[in-house]
Amino acid sequence: MAIPFVIPIVLIMGGLILYPFINAVQLSMTTRSLITRTEVFVGFDNYARLFQDTDFISSVRNTLVFTLASVSIKFVIGIGIALLLHGRLPGRNILTAIILLPWIVPEVVTALTWRSIYDPVFGGLNPILQSLGIIDRPVAWLAEPGLAMPSVIAVNVWKGIPFFVILLLAGLKAIDREQYEAAEVDGASVVQRFRHITMPGLRYVIITTLLLSFINTFNTFGLIYLMTGGGPGGATRMFSILAYEKAIVGLRFGPGVATALSMAPFMAALIFVLARVMRPSEQVQVREKVTVFDRIGEWGNRFVGLVLDLVLLPLQWLEQGVSALMRLLVPAKGDGQPRLRRSQWEVFGVSTRLLMLIPVFIFVLFPFYWIFVTSFKTDLQIQRFTSIYVPDPWTFEQYRSLLSDTPFLTWFRNTLIVAVSSTALSIVIAALAAYALARLRFLGAGLLTTLLLITYLLPASLLFIPLYRILTDLGAINNYSSLILTYPTFLMPFATWVMMGYFRSIPVELEEAALIDGTTRFGAFRRVTLPLAAPALLSVTLFAFTNAWNEFLYAFVFITSDSLKTLPVGLQLLVFGDIYPWGQLMAASLMMAIPVVIVYIYAQRYLVGGLTAGSVKG
């Protein structure tokens, strides 16, 4: 009975994920002979050479620095913002929507916008820092080896903070407020309540969020490639960029795939840990024997607890100092009662949280403001660097030239065709598979669920080279089908994972009643379950469409014809050498982001709910 439901996802996973992965392993053990022009088997020589390759060692070091710094900063800022937004706050929904804007903006828009802001001649960052007295001369942020890495880390932090805020906010809502009230009655300070209630309550969410973010950040390609190309002098070259340069640019597929797969054991370890955390279980099994993983987890918990105590100690001292200062500034009444009532303290707390959020909103909104004002400037205003922050005069010249002098509308059409087609294909397959895994008991269901999670976590940087070879052999390269067929490899697993949780929440008695009335299993699925799961379908459809609309790596590698390029790749063609038409680029970025923002505004709660359910709910 389950075969018709799961066969499409099995074919996709087998043909476009498992087979390319096996092909990649085989390809990594070959090299191209210059004499015979064929692939020659060399065993593990490609891997052995990597450890003598200074470019590879440098790229791995860059990747680790970029990942560890980005994830750490995103976590600290993300949990801080989540705590500030949690609880009663005026306009909290609007504030949350603003915080989430960087996450939904296409990656190419993010890269081009920040490249414009960082520009040493026409950018907006240098004038701000010079006016504040922080720097005394314009700085080439992306052209100096010592500054390029911190600059791209800042951009990754800007784009990645919303992911942490979404999931941590969901985790905070699940913590019972009575625990905080009881601790407050017992005299626990704010820092103590955070240490002993908030952190243990968020343990599952924190582990999941950190690992997901680490995997995604570790395999970053498009953002850095669009901003620096891996430069200057290899200062920001990640291992994924090095793999692309070897395989696609240099046509050395064996060494290129070996570079990409060299990180596979490390990623496999992370995926294994995350799979143990996220793997849904129908019942809790009590184990009498303590495993090695249990001991490692216990030691890890003790170490994290010790580090957390040391980190929070200065904050506890600061809280004590602030409390003492407030007692001096607002002394108690003569009868010992506090001078300020509880409602006044709550107003003071809300005002303080809003003030602390102001720098965050400036950081989040300034790139959007820069896109908007730059797109309404003339080329002369941009070149002469006049009216930096307000166009004078306002003009639609950039939009007119973009629509009439460039293939922007063609790229827009291509993106729409690919995004809609791949999203529809992914959602149909995911809905069928999720229903079977949630409702039917069949041989291999547990294995398929685990493989689905592994597929969801498998980075695109491991598959794009073998997929390129396979599509080339099939003659499917450089056309719509190459993207429509490959996009489901990263859209479908997440959609399936989310809908499994929704289907499980629907009472099975409704379907049983339909079956008793004579309908088939597929009829019950179509007439009963799908209508009830409409919120889930909408959330995953929005998520899938957003990711398909923004995708860069596959579109960059698989499409070479200018007439078939999608928007994320096509915008690069507006750049001629070192000449950046910033007005056109900002106008194009704004027009590319508008459809995604409109979709997001239309169904914000479904999109956020879908992401939260997929990553937080077991």
C-alpha cells in the first residue's frame, strides 16, 4: 500500500542523491590523463595530495575560522534578540517581522548590497565611520587580506541571525512561565534564572540550531563567491570555492571532487549527532546499559555548564552592580516598601529592552535603506558621491535602463518557471512520502526516515560536481530541466520532514471513518488529510518557493546560456570587469526581493510556523 506513496521520493533520492554521491566517491579516485584524455584510476592519491596542497590547507583553515566565528556571533546575538523579543513588548510581531527580513532576501541581493556598502569609493560604510571618528581614511574592506574575512563574517551574521531568532523564540515559548515565577519568589536573580531555567529549557533547540547553522555555514559558497570570489589572495577562499575552481573552472573533476569529499567524514559526524537529536521516536526507550555516547554527552554537559558559569559570572556581577545603583537612585520609602510599583518596573523593563533593540534594527535595516536610495539615484550622483543618503533628485532612470537595456525580464521569467515547477514537483512528492511515513507501517520506514534526514542535511557542495557530470552525460545540462530536476534534492527533504509532523497531529480516526465509508487510502489522503493539512502545505510551499527563487550554486554551475540564466546568476552579468553599475544592481536587487517579501508578508505566520515545526518539533 505504501509503494505508490514512497516510490517517487525513493527514485529522487536514489537517482539524484545516492547515485551522484557514489559517483562522486568513484570520481574522486580518478584523474584525467593528458595523453589518452580519459579518466585514470589513481586510488587515494587525490586525497593524499590534498594534505600537501597549501591552497587546500589554507581553504580549510579559512572555512573553520569563518564557520566558528559566524556561528558563535550569530548564537550570542540571536539568543539576545530572542530574549528581548520574548514576553510582552509593544509591536512585537512587527519587530519580529523586521528581524526576519535578512533571512528571506535572496543571497545574491545580500552579496551585492553589502559589496556596495563596503565599496571604498561609492559605499556608505566609510563615510559613516569617518564621521564618527573611527577611521581617518577610506578603507577597502573586501580588498585588504586582513579585513576581507571579518567583512564577510559580518555579512553572514547579518543574514543568519533570523534563523537563530526564529528557533530560539519558539523554544522560549515552550518553557513554562511558572518556573520563572517560582524562581523569582525564591530570590533568584535574572542571570540565575537564565542559567538554571532558560538554558536547560532550550538545550534541545540550541543543539539543533547550532548544528544546522554549522553545517550550512561550513558549506557556504554563493555569498562569499559573489562578494570576494575567494580573494584577495585566497584570504576568503573556502573549501567549497576551491572545489569549484578545480572541477568546473579547471576541469579537474577527480581532484575537485576529492576536495569536496575531504570534509565528508567531519560532516558525517555532525549529521550523525544531529540525527540522534532530531530523529523522532514513537516511545522513549529506557536503557539499563549506559553507552559511550551517553558518557560523552554527560562530559559535554559538564564542560558546557562550567563554561557557561564562567561566562555568566561577569554578567551576574554587573546585575548586582546595577541593582545596587538602582537602590541608590530610587531608594525605598520610609516604611521599607519599594518606591516604584511593579507596573512601573515593567514599563522600565520594556523601555530598556526597546532601547537595546535599536542598534539591532539599525544593523538590520541599513542595507535595505541603502538598496532603496541607491536605486533612485542617477549615475552622476553615484559617481560624484553626492547626496549619499538621500537622492537629489529622485529618478527612475535605473529602473528604466534595467528593464529596457538588460535581459532582466528574461531572467525574471526563467526564475519564475524554475521556482514554480520545482516547488510544485517537490511538494507533491513530499506530501505523498510524508503521509506514508506518518500513517503507514511498512518495511524500511525507519531507514527511509533516517535517510531523509541525512539527505536534508547533505550539503550541495558535495553533489554539484557529480550532478554536473551526470546531467552533461544525459544532455540535460543548460536547460530548465537541469534545475527543475535537481532543486527537489534540497527542497523535498525539508518539506517531507515538516509535513510528517503535521500529518501525525491529525486524528487518525477521521481517515478510518472515511475508509469505513468505502473510500480508498489515497482517497482518504486526498479528501480528508490534505484539506486538514492546508497550513502545513502552505508553509512548506512558501519555504520551498523562497529557496528555489534564491538558489545560486546549481543555477550558476548547470546553466551557461545567458538566455536561460536565473536572476541570482544573471545579475552578475551586469558587472563588466571591475565596473559595477551600482544603480542598476540595486534596482535589480530591489525588484528581485519584492516577490519574496510580498509572499512572506502575505503568510508570515505560516512560513515561520513551518520552519519552527520542522526544526524544533520531534
